Amino acid sequence: MSQSVWYKKRDDLLYLLNKIDIGESFSEWERERFEKYLDKTSLSTYYTHDKDNLTDEYIQMCEIKINRYEMQVQREELRNAS
């Protein structure tokens, strides 16, 4: 695996990402942990570093963060168009 930004509790993050991948819902405490990991994910790192130097889970977290932002922008545009 490539060297890059690593989460302190990588196994925990991998567990949570696996739940997303298989479509399982989070418990409340899992959701809180996931949101903390997501908050620690830096998009500037994603855009400024060579993707080969980022871990797969970091790239996945960045993509989740980007998708959430794009969905938020679309909702706001729909609200403003109404």
C-alpha cells in the first residue's frame, strides 16, 4: 500500500467504510465516529497530492465529502429555483 495520510484508527475507518459499501446503516455512535473521520479529511490534501500517494480509504473519504457538497449545492439550487 502506498504511503500517505493515515487515520489513527484505520481499522475502525475500514470497518465503517465496509458498512457503507455493503449498504448497512450505521448505529448512532457509528455515525458520529464516521462524521468525525470525515471532518478530519482534508480536500486540499486530495487536490494537491499525487493520488498514488494517498490511501484508497482516504480517496474514498474525499469522494464522499465531495459528493455530499455537490448534493447540498444541488438542493440549494432547486430551492432557489422554486
